[in-house]
Amino acid sequence: MNTVNTIQILKSTIGNPATRKLLKGVSCYCETCKKNRLEVALELWIGERKEACFKCKAAEKFLSGILKTGGKAFGISEDELKEKFSDPSWRKGLANVLRGIAKFGIEKPFVSGAPFLVVWDITYACNLKCKHCYATAGKPLPDELTTEEAKETIDKLDKAGVPIIAFSGGEPLVRPDILELARYAADKGIYVAMATNGTLITEEKAKEMKKAGIQFVQISLDGKDAETHDSFRGVPGAFEKTMKGIKNCLKEGFFVNIATTATHYNYKEIPEIIDLCEKIGVNWFMAYNFVPTGRGKFIVENDLTPDEREELLKMLYEKLKTSKVNVLSTAPQFARVALEKEFGDRKTIPTHFYTLELKGKLVDLAEFIGGCGAGRFYCAIRPNGNIDPCVFFPLTVGNIKNDNFEEIWEKNKIFRELRNKDILNSCGNCDYRYYCGGCRARAYGYFGDYLAPDPGCINNKEAYERLVIE
């Protein structure tokens, strides 16, 4: 790719040793101001805060210089930046990025200073019986975190600098204190999302969720109609209730993402599901990878072949180019498919959870943002506080109650290996390893080795065929 290397520019500016040393000094938690020092600096810069300790005031002077230089480079005015950072979750996000550069440098792909996103299975209680459920949900675990323990966990995530918490399950709305916990997180400036089956979201519940500070709602929809969806979800009538839940969320102004797990049961219906999403006016459609974990182990034969996944991703890319709905996928190969199809100067590149419109020298930022983010950009917390690389990846590295969360993120061997795309078997030799790197949860689910090939990729057909023979 003949572009000026943006990564080298970043390394020579904010990623150089001197600046990183300064960033380390200002990106820590301030016990006096009770926030990350960079967040306090941003509050001072935009005029939201008037008073702060002298160290946070010094951080504001340092940070304002970085923002003015960066804004000029990307053609963004100071007023536009100040408007953007009036949102506390954006302030947390920038503080996290700069802390990541301070801790880990400018790597390909990028490692954030704390998980940018924590997906938290808040309970394993559930009102449905989905065939593919990674949690084998139904009943709550006997040792799920209490309300007070959950609030202490939110305190720890806030102190670490986590910008986004997504409550999942099970079905999070089954847990009686879920809206109390959402409000507690939102009051700390954390962006609160929820992954739900949608069946419990009445008009009144949607209003309560909005009042609790939830902004983003992901609702699972695994078929274009009740026949497919209800069969997959294990309860008659689920489709009708889910559709009502989606419409109630849209009515309340939530950012709504529809999630579909692609299997042989439904992947031919996905174009029609996207059309349905467009018709009702949701924001995102996301095709989820099937991962053989939890109850999913029992339907493994319904996973897509590499050729079928390639066909699906190419279709998704065409939909992305034409649909009013932003079309995404958790399959990290989606970025590779896009790059192989794009030939112009301006490129539309769907990274793991976001679509980038990049031009010229900025295209290599997609390598910086990277593919699979397990243990690198996000992690999971189970109902009992166990910490895993992602919700589809049952490999516990610690427990939020007993272990130092920030130390795990910075030093854990498993997380560090997941971040190094050069040591992956097969995927580590691919030209697209920094854009993609394969789904590490699928590698672990199929081979018991998170460094193994992702057998869903067209470039790993040999690994897939080995599985079929076995």
C-alpha cells in the first residue's frame, strides 16, 4: 500500500520516548480530583471545571498543546474538539488512548490503556433457551456479584479508565438491580450499553432504561420471521416480543444495534434481516461469528464453512456500501474483504466494531485500530467477577474481586500474547494480520489454543478441513 506511514508519524510525535514519559505522568488517576488526570485536564480545557489540583492544571497545559497540534493535522477546529469532548465518555476515551500510548507505545494493532469496552455478563438468569448461547444461560450462578460488589467493580473500572460498559447475560433485564447499576456507571461518565434479547422491553421498561442512563441497546434477532427466530431462541412468541422491544427502544431514542449470529439456520436470510433493519430505522446491523462454546458446542455442525463465510462477508460489504444501516461484523476478516475489494484512494474499511472512511495516508490507521480485540481492546467479566479475554472466550485470567484489574490488563501473559499478531499460527504470516488476525475465540473454541488459526477464514481452509476430517 503506497501511503505515507501514519504509524511512523504517530511514533515520532506522541509516541516518542520523551512524550510517552510525560504522558505516563499525566495519565494516572488523581486521588485529589477523583478522576483520571487527563479527564480533569479536558474538563478544564473545555471550561466545564474551574478548579483542580496543580498537577491536573499542568496536565491541561500539556494536553491542550497535543490537541491543538492534532486538530490542525486532521483539519478539526478547537471549537469542534471542545464540543466533542463535552461528552464525558469521549473524555474517557481520549484519556484511555493516550494512556495506552504511554504504557504500550504505538503498536500495530493498538493496545488501549484499559479495556475500551468491558462486556459484563451481569447474570446468567435468562427467559430464553437459545441454541447457540455461549453462557449456557438459564439460571443465575450461585456466586453472582451482589449489588454492592457490582458497584465496587464499576468503581474499579472507572478508576482504570474504562470508557464503555456493556451489560450482557443471560438476560440483563432479569436482574432486579440492573437499572440501579446502569445509573451508577452512567453517573461516573461511563457510556452504558446493554445487550438483550429485547423480549422484556415494554414501553415503560424502555423509558426506565433511558432514565437509568443507558444509551446503546443491542438486540438479538436471528431470523427474518418468527419461524427462524423462535426456533433458534427456543421460546414461541419471542420474535413478536423482540420486534416490539426494538420499536420501543427506537421510540425512546436509543442507539439500536441488531445482532444476528450467522449459522446454517439463518445466513441466507441475513439480506432480508438487514432490509428489515433499514425499514424500521435501526442504526447498526452486526453479523456475529458463531463460536463453539457454551450450548454452541452442541450445534457446531451448523457453523459456516470458510467459503460460506466469505460469501456472507462479501454480501455484507455490498450492503454496507448501499444501506442506510451501518453494516458490521465481529468476523475480523471483514476488514480484509473490504481492502481486497477497494481500489480507490478513499477506502471504506469495517474494522472489528466500527466503519472507517479513510483516505490516502490515513488508510494505515486501520492497521493501528486492528481486528480481533480480545485482551487488547476489550475484555469480559462474568457474573461471579471472573475476567476473560471476551465473552466467547472462556479462559479466566483473574477475578475482579480478588485481583488487581489494571495489573492484569498491563501484564497478564495471555493478554500480552493475544496482542502480538506476529506469533499467531498461520494468521501470523498473513499480510492482513494487523487488520484482522482471525477470531481468537474461534481458534480457542475449535483447537483449545488461542494462537491457532481461525478455521472460518478462506485462507485457513486446511485447518478447517482438518477439523472436518476429525
